[in-house]
Amino acid sequence: MSHIAQLNVSFVRNVIGQSLTFSPSVNLLYGENGSGKTSLLEAIHLLATGRSFRNSKIDLIINHESDEAVIFAELGDGSKIGMSKPRRQNHQLHLQSEKQRNWDQVAKLLPVQILDSASFGLIEGGPKARRRYLDWGVFHVEQTFLANWRVTRKCLANRNFLLKQKPVDKNQISAWDVELVNASNLVDLARQTYFKQLVPQFDGVYRALGGSHVENIDIEYERGWDSDRELPSVFADNFRNDARYGFTQNGPHRADIFIKAGKSKAVDILSRGQQKILVSALKIAQGRLLSQSTERQTIYLVDDLPAELDSENRAAVMSNLIDLGGQIFITCVDRTAMEESLKSCPQLATFHVERGIITA
Ligand SMILES: Nc1ncnc2c1ncn2[C@@H]1O[C@H](COP(=O)(O)OP(=O)(O)OP(=O)(O)O)[C@@H](O)[C@H]1O
Ligand SMILES: [Mg+2]
């Protein structure tokens, strides 16, 4: 089981230089607004994925007084991961002293899930967030998924480029379609297989969180094109429209998860708190599935969970997260309210955050 045992963070927002030893179980970070709690979660997320969950402009996380942010972690199994991000330059990523070209290996070692107010986007936002959610899971359980997904992206980029040319050359486009169809079917199959396993996990967690008393929720996978048609015939029928918009209308890049409450869309029915329970259930379900299928544990970054959840729901979410047995980082302003929800946690480590300084 890999957890972050040791973390060094330098010049990430207001966190100038910190060396921290973490619990393999729950790590509670508390402190006033603007003290640096989310910044620490951001540092972990950045190291694990190469992305911030707050903003796509990574340079914004580099401390104003510095030209470079540096993050280093030692995992429970002794693996060492280090990254630096100089301002206006590419990052450097190392795993066991070996330079990494991308995040593929590191992301596999550190499966992180974020649970924060923006996670609502999973229900109320567009399909992109739901695709990303789904693909997170598929990436972690299906070895070949990423390669196939990259092929679809490359083929789609070329196809869309050709669709924008005037006049459109149908033959040239068909040349890309063979590879695109093949990779799309593999991407779809991997997503379908994953989703089939995810549904019962989700149902179980949602029930455990008491959500099913409120509303019966169904989640359905939509692959991005008609479920009873082959992609080549969809491309053939769509050709005029594709050429008109200069964009491929259907394919795995349009996949989605339809989240239904009874007969309606969940977003139209559920309260904010109920949506948060639903999002928590979706995210916990992925952690459960990951640990069952790969024996790897998800690291949960929980930012300000108390917002919009009453104490009973907060305790239910926390106990389901703790039951997963992985590492959790959770931030809050009011320590006592949160500690009440964490009573059952055997290895709780508490950190006070104040003006970028984090003390155990
Ligand atoms: N690039 C930067 N350099 C220095 N400080 C920054 C930078 N970006 C943001 N900050 C500051 O870092 C501080 C920490 O922000 P952070 O979001 O981590 O606080 P927080 O503890 O999560 O607060 P809240 O409880 O309000 O969510 C803030 O005061 C913010 O203004
Ligand atoms: Mg915050």
C-alpha cells in the first residue's frame, strides 16, 4: 500500500518551506481562511498528476517571491517522487531519480481523488468532468486504456483538422477513420467494463451514506454515439454535419454519465447537500473499486467538507472514507466539529496551518 509518508513543499503559494510526516490514515489540516490548507492539497495533487485542481495555470501556484516551486514525497514503500516547476518553463519530474517524460508512472503510484466544492461540477457541469471522472477509474484498472485513448485523440485531431479544410477531402478523412474506429471501440469497451463494476459499488456506497432514503439514483454510461450502431456508419451519416462544423460530432470524446434521480436529471431535483452526498458516493465508489481490483489505495484530498453538509452526513462520508483504509487529507476551519466526525479514526494526525506554516 502506497501512502505519502513524507512530503517536502517549497514555494507553493504561501507555503515557503515545509517538511511533513503524515499518517497513513487521516491527516486533518485546520486553520483560518487563507492560511495555506488548500495549498498543501494542491501541492500533493500537483505532484501526483501534474495539474492543479484549482486552476489550469500552474505558474500561479509558484510563490510570488520565488521563481520555482519544488515538491518531494517519499511513499510508504520507499518510492521517491520529486518535481519542480520553474516559472515560464517546463516542469521536471523524477521517480526514483529517473527523469519522467510524463505523469503516467507517477499517477499510477499515487491515485488521488479530490473532494471539494468544485466536485459539484460532476453533477451540475458539462460532460467533460464526468468523462474525466470515468477515465480516472479506467486508467487505474486497465493498462492499455491510456494508449488507446491517446490514439483516439491523435486521430480526432487530424480528422477535425481535415474537416476544417475547404474543400473537404473525404478520402483523406477515411484514412484516419480506420485507426480511430479501432481505438474508439477499445476505449468504449474499457469504459463499459469499468462502469459495469462501478455501478454496484456506487449503489452500495450511496445506500451506506443514506442517500437512497432521499432519492433513487441511477447512473448510466453513454458512449458518445448511438449504443446500437457501429461507429463507421455514424461517421458516414454525420459526414455533412461534421464538415459543416469542422468537428467530429460523435465518438468516444463525447462520452458521458447520465445521473438520474427517479425520472429526472439529478441536478434538477437534489439539494446542494444531497448533491454533495451523491458526489461523495461516486468518488468513494471509485476508491472501493480500485482497492478491490488492484489492491492499490486511493489518496483522498478532502477540502472543506463541512460546507453544506450537516454533522450526520459529514460523519457518514468520513466513516465511509476511513473504511476504505487509505490515506486521507482533510482541511477545515473549525477543528472541533471535524474531530467529532473523526472519532472512530485510529491513526489521526492533526496539523495546524497558520500563514503558510504547518505544525503537527
Ligand atoms: N502565488 C502565490 N504566492 C504567495 N501567496 C499566494 C499565492 N497564491 C495564493 N497565495 C495566498 O496563499 C494563501 C493560502 O491560500 P489557501 O487557499 O491555501 O488558503 P486556505 O487555508 O485553504 O483558506 P480557506 O480556508 O479560505 O480555503 C492565501 O492567503 C493566498 O492569498
Ligand atoms: Mg481552502
